[in-house]
Amino acid sequence: MRSFYHYMMRYRGNRTDDEEKQLAEWMFGDHSFPKQAKTYDEISRYLEWNAPFPSALSAFDRLYEMYKMEED
């Protein structure tokens, strides 16, 4: 199973500036982001303290569900 970070890199460079792209670009630029993490709790805890924009946590919840469906 690949990491959530690896999954999110598909959204980098999108032409539309949506929440998916914003979160992916932020994750790429944040050198402290837990890039090998696969669990919801680990990533969610990090985002709770370091959310890059107001709707980042809701975007993460939605994207993590998609990640789990693809990776399981």
C-alpha cells in the first residue's frame, strides 16, 4: 500500500485551483509532513496542528476516503 502522500501527488499541477490541488501542493512543500504515513489518525493529527487553509481538514477527510477505496 502506498502512502497517502504518494496518492496525493496525482493532484499536483492540476489546472484548476481546487482544494485537492491546494492540499497536494502544500504537502509537497511542507518538509515536515509525514510522507510515509498511511493511517488516518497520524495524518489527521498533523493537519489539525498545521492546516494550510480553513477547509483543509474536510478536504483531507474526503480525499482519505477515496484513498482507502483505491488502496484496499
